[in-house]
Amino acid sequence: VDITLDANLVKQAPSGLAAATPEEFGSEVGPYLGKMANLAARLADGADRDDVVQEALTRAWLKRSEFDPARGSLSGWLLAITADQARKARLRRLRRKVPYVAPRREESPDQRLDVELAIHHLSPRQRLAVECLYFAGLSVLETAAVMRCSEGTVKSTLADARKALRPRLELRP
Amino acid sequence: VKPTDDIDQLLHEAGSRWRARQPAAPEPDVARMRRAATTISAVPLGRLLVGFGTAAVILVLLIVSLPNRGDPARPATSPSGPLATNAALSPGPTQVAPKGPLTWFETVRLSEDRRTVHLTFTGGAPYSADNPCSVDYAASAEVVGSVLEVAIWEVDHPDRAVLPPGAGCPAIGYARELDVQLPQPFTGYEVHDLAGYVHFLSRPDNLAQLQLPEEWLLRSEETLSESPTGRWRQTYSPHEDPPGGGRPGALDFIQAFNAPAYVEGTFEQPAVEVNGSAARLWTSPEDGELVLVWRLGTDGLALVANEQDFSLDELIALAETARLPDAIDPEPSVSPDASISPQPSASPAVPSASPSSDGLPAHLADLDWRTVTQPFTGPLGSQVLGLFRNEGGNIVAWGPEQEVGDGGYAMVSFWHSRDGDEWREVKLGDWGQFIRATDVANSAAGVVAVGSLEDEAMIWWSPDAESWQQATVTPASGWSRTSIAAVAANEQGFLAVGRQRRSMAAWFSADGRSWRQVGGDLGAGTLHDVTVLPDGRFVAVGVDESRRDWDAASWTASADGSEWRSRESNRAVAGPNDELLLRVWPYRGGLLALANHHDTEERISCQGPCIDDSWRLYTSTDGSRWQEAAEIPEAGRPNAPLELWEYSAIVAWGEGLLAVGAGTDWQVRLWYSADGVSWEPIGEQLLVNGEPAPGYQIDTIYALLVDGERLIVGGDLGDLDLDGFVMIGEP
């Protein structure tokens, strides 16, 4: 668990977010763009990552007056919106009338392990937790915001995921 | 054996490697945010007209006036081009049907004898045969009843020089003018631009009136351009030469007829009420501007004032004095040039438009819900996109089943059940095929599925959704470069709609097995959805791509699919931005349509139809004339209670509509609407598979079936594997 990232989440959004101009809003969300982009890339699954991020930012901008720092961090709020937009983008892509081209999976030939392949065998929630924390680089708290559950649930889900992955990721001589 | 304690480290390393390969995150697109705010809150230019004046209007015209698709000779426009007058007027005085893409005009005025119509607009360079970037325009004007209908269109000149490959026209716009002669003087005041706008030559009827303080007198008034239904602005001030609206000493009162006001300010404040109905208020600490927007009857009203002249309470109190003429006591008389006399005890002109749940049986709030996930989950991703009862009495769910991870093949599944708990799967297609179903229709003639097979459009027919056969189409080449988006059934047959090459297209079949193309040339664009009116006629909606900006398209077809009609112009859904009608639902004898709305520039940057979360709702009683449903609450707005998108599960129910979806609190609920606009939640949130839907998983319900007293919904669990489910709610 990345404690450093968790600590960053304590930072509260400025109370003036609701009154921010687009430029000010863009500055406020700047620190979280990397995670938003990573999350979009992991969850949108073939859709345009940057478009998902921009749509999420636009949606967040339109809904900025609804953000309440007392109810959660700015990054968690942004990432949850990003996840929702990523999901919509993915579904729209899946329903297009063109054949789906799966993104190239990561291979680890040096270790004879295929982590990406292995996580596809996890349960959906386990996989979501793994995607958020390990690949998108979210903290436990941010993953909890995306999954709309407690940090404890995230941790237990991750523990279950690692347990389920163990037989697939073990190297055998 | 690798130590199991290293699994965490292994995942971290894999994640780090993956992140290291990712490109840098994009910078926030501030312009996109601004456009979104504008497109949601303001029709074309409403706010700009209020706040920034004509220069900004022309600038926006520049943005939206981009070259025609596939026509390199079409120039973009800019505000700074040289003034040129196109004297090549339309041949003959009037009654000339437009013969090319329409161009909207900015101003219209009549000569003193009211027989010459003078139009100004922004267009391409004046026509010259040797200039491939020049554009010729013609115009027509026709008096229809009390209205003058005017059109400007581009004239096609086959002999015009052609740009060399790879070359483009400079992004320069030109101020253009056209005059049209009328055979008789036009004595009315209302001008309809067939490109989609209404202008007033003089003060229109049915203007609302305010009870202003005595010294605030009407100083000027004018039509506001770029309005689909017409807008009129009155400026009041204690000063003879007032500053612009929103500045100290000036008050703008804007009225949009049968449409939202499309005005907004800087920082929106919490919702307020005017005469008991929801209103919207903006402040601007920087300059003190106050903007209040509300509804009076079917009209949208707006006040643009300054806090140096009015407090928030005073502004709301002033708004509550607004009356439409037919609601005003005839005594004392009101002069348009004078302040309006107080009418202290007058009541609101119209009752509150607050949502009502009349006619909603209480039992829907108390349904017991259970989730069924088998056989909808499994190694392949699946979703339940539709539900119906077939002629055999089975509940049938349908949706895609696909390998989303690596194979890229897909099939369509039909799951049959007698009770909703036990389901049996029938596949349409074989392993390894790539089949998509975009819609399914069910009638006494059987079940029709439309979609694609290996990227080619296809229609399948089945007597019972058990065994399927491919349908045939006339002519045999009928599926070339075709996509089929939707299908509907009435007593005479099925109508499928979509796109063929670059045009809207439709096919009809009496039996579902043999199809023929119908409708003739429906114009450039795509039909996205189709439904059936109570009298059996079809209504198809989509997007009309025949103009620079894409407008909503709406066609009505006879019950046998043979006769097609569309209004030449549908002002409520036209405008300089793109408006895509994606879904249509019938209810209470009328129709509700969901439109995706975005900036034309954004669409062009997407090189195709961008679909984002800017939504508008339209209603129609006949499928021909559409009216924007309401400004508050509007789909996609921050204060809209029910999130809507193109896959929302909505069905006609009783006198209104029933929906299943997530609200802005991200909780999935049942919703009811009497009018398609105001949605009320019913009962507590639905626990999908026994759990609250996580934030990541909102908008995962696509199908809703009213089955007697119980409801059945279908969707997917919102997870990465696309596992489907149905939920059954019973009393």
C-alpha cells in the first residue's frame, strides 16, 4: 500500500472550487491528471484515453459546485468521475459496429509471467481493485472512492486478488 | 517456486512498467469546459449576446462555420473578411425552394415600402469561377400566413475551379448581403429563417411585462438573433442612454417564446424560486452582474441586472411581477414605452411546474427485488440490452455476448424464461463470428433483430426468438455500406432505420423476412432510433448532416412505411451547434426524445459525431414539430436528478414514463415522470445483486419491462468483465 499517496489525499480542495474559472479549475486538477489518464487507459479498454480524461474534466467542471471536501477528497471525486466516463466510453466502443480490437497485452517473457493475462481471471471487483491500485497507480483511498467502498474492503479485496493470482504468477522450474 | 510474498511486488513492478510506457497526461482542455458550459446553458450565443455583443457573435459564427464535409472548395468564415455584396440575387421574387445547403442570416430588415428583404450573413468569399474558395449564395422569401419564410442557400457552380489535392481555403469569413424582392409588401413582423431561426422585425405580440420602479423606463428593445423560436430583449434604465445589460443603471428583460431563455451568468447560486417554481440565479462578484432565469407559462424569461441597482431578493420580487398579456388586469392600461403600473395582489400567471406523481401507484415503491445473474455471467462478457415477452408467453432478454479480452468475436444471446428466475440461452450466430445486434423488435409477425454480421449490416428474423434466419433485402445490394441502428414494429410490419453511405436510410418489411428500402432520398445523415405512434405511423429520429452544423432529424412514415414526411425546418432543434437525436420514446400519445448536444467545432475535431454528456430533452405531439422540453431540470445539468444517456432504460407507463437509472447521488432507483422532463425517484435505491451500485457502476441498466404488476430490469454489473443480470421487482 502506497502510504505516501494516501497522505496526499488528505489535502482538501480549495473551498473556492465552485467559483473557479476553467483555468483555475484546470490548475486545481493538474496534480491528478496523471492518475486520471492512467485510470482511463486501464478502464476504457481501447477507447481514447485523452478524450475520456477531457470528458471527465468537463463533467467535473460542470458539477464542481457539487463537490464537497467534507465528503471526500478531490482526487477521489475526480477519479470516480473518470471511471464512470471510462466505462461509458468503453461501452460505446463495444457497441460500435466495428470489430473489437483488443489492446495488446503486456508480456513478461523474461519472467515467463503474463501478469495482464492473469488478472483477467480475477473476479470483476478483484480485477477492478488491481487495475486501480497497481496499474493506474491509485492509492487505497482513491481506489475506495472509485469502487465506492471502504478502505478496508479495498484491502481485503486486494488480498483476495493476490491469493487468487498466486497460482497463476508462481514460477515453476 | 517464486515466493508468494512477492506477488504484491510483482504487481507493483508490472504496474510501474506499464505506467512508464504511458504518454504524458493531457493538459486540461479549458476551451472544452467553456464550450460545455455554453452548450448546456445557452443556446447559441444567448449569453454572448447578453454579455459580449456582436463581435463575439461573429467570432462564434466563425467557429461553427467550418467547411462542408467533403467539399474542399467550401471556405471557413472569419469575422474580419472584407465586406462584399453578392448581387446575384435569387431568380424571381419568391417561392423558390432552396437548392443547396442552407446558410443562416444574422440580420433581416425590410425596406420602407416593405417589399425588399435585406439580409446580412457571414459566408465565403464572393463567387468567382476561378476562385475555388468562393461561394455563391441565393435567397428566397415567401409570405406564409402571417410569417415571412426566408432561406439563403449555397449555389452549386460545377464550373468553379477546384482546389488542388491537399490544399485548403483560408479561414476567412466575409460579410455578405442579399436582397430579395417581394411581390407584395410584408406587413407582419415574424421572419422564419429556414436554417432554423426566428427573427422579429418589430415588437412581437405576447410580450411579458414587469412592474418596475417608476424611474426605470423602457429605453430600447430588439430581436435577439440565433433563436429557434424567437427572443426579444427589452432594456430598461433610469437613464436615457443606458449602458449594456448587467451594468449599473441597466436592466435587460429577455423573453424566449416557447423555449428556455438560454441566458446564464458567471457563478451559479443555489436554486431559487420565482412564484413557487424553480429558477436559476447567477452572480458575478467581479462586476456585480446578476442573472435570473425562470419560466412563465411556456416562455423562458431572464433578467440581467446589477447588484448596485437590485438586491437578490429585489430581483426575485421583480421577476415575480412578470405577467403575460392575457394574465394582466386590463386596468390600468400599460404602455410599452412607460413603466408598468404595480398590481400588488396579482397571482402567478401559470401554476407551478413542479413535478407531480399523480397517477403513480404506491406499490412501485414497495417492490421486492431480487437479482438473477445466471446464465448472464460467465467467461464471456454479456449484457442485457432488451427485454420483451414473445408471442409464446416467454420473457425474452437479449444482449451481446462477446470475448472482450482478446478474441474480438461476438454473438448475440437471447435468454428465455417463463418466470424470470430460470433462463435458457439461445445464441444467434456461431463461435468465431462477429455479430452485433443494435435493436430488437417483437410483434405478432415474429421477432426481428437488426445489427451487423462481420461488419456488414444484417437483419435476422425468428418466429419466436428461438431459431433465426437471415432476412433478404431488395435490391440485393441493399446492405452495401450500411449500418442499421434501430427497428420498430406495428401491426403492418417492421421498420428498420440507419445509415447507408452518407444518407439516412430506412427499410420496411411486412413479415420480417423480406425487406425493401423505403423513404427514397432522406438526406445526408443517420437515423438513430424509431418508434411507433398510437395510430401506427412510425417516427424516426437522428441527425441531419446536410448543413455545416448537424441538426436533429425527424421523419414520420406511414404505417406501411411507404410515405415519408419531414418538416423542412424544425426550429426547436436547429441551431449552429450539433444536435443529435439518439433516442425516442412514445408516451401518453406524445414523444420524448433525447438529444446529444455539442459544439460543431468539437465534432469536427473528433472527425465524427462526438457523444458526450451534454443532453437535452425534446417533446413532440406528432413526431414532426419538436419543442425543447424544459430548461430545468435538463438532462446533463448538474441539478438534473436523473442521469440520462443514450442507453437509458425508459418505458411508457400509465400516463407518463418509468425509468431505472442513477441519480446525481449515484444511487440507482426507479423514476417516474408525468411529462418526460421532471423525474421523481420512487422508493429507496435498488440493490443490484444485493449491493449498492458503486460509483464506477452507474448507468448499467439498459432494459426495463413492465410485466403486469412486476418490473424486470436488465443490464450489466458494471464490472470489467461485463457480466449481465436481470432484476425482478414484485409486489
